[in-house]
Amino acid sequence: MKSSKEVLKYHTRKSIFKSNESVCKCIPEISKIVVFIRATESIKILLSKK
């Protein structure tokens, strides 16, 4: 049997890893949004120059 402290450590590591994994999945989506916003900003600038 593992001690309760060891079990707790294992579970916290697991949950930290899971949260990091979900963050990694979100990053590409966020970068897509940022690129889209930048693109719309540059289009607005180009249109206002005409």
C-alpha cells in the first residue's frame, strides 16, 4: 500500500499534466484568433488609406 501522501502527489501530478494538456490544445485556437484579429486590423488600415 502506498502512503496517502504518495497517492496525493501522484494525483496532483496527474491533474497538473491534464490541465497542461488542455492548455496546449487551446494554444493553436488562440493563435488563430490572434492572427485573424491582426489580419482584420491590417485590412482596415489598407481600406482607410484608399
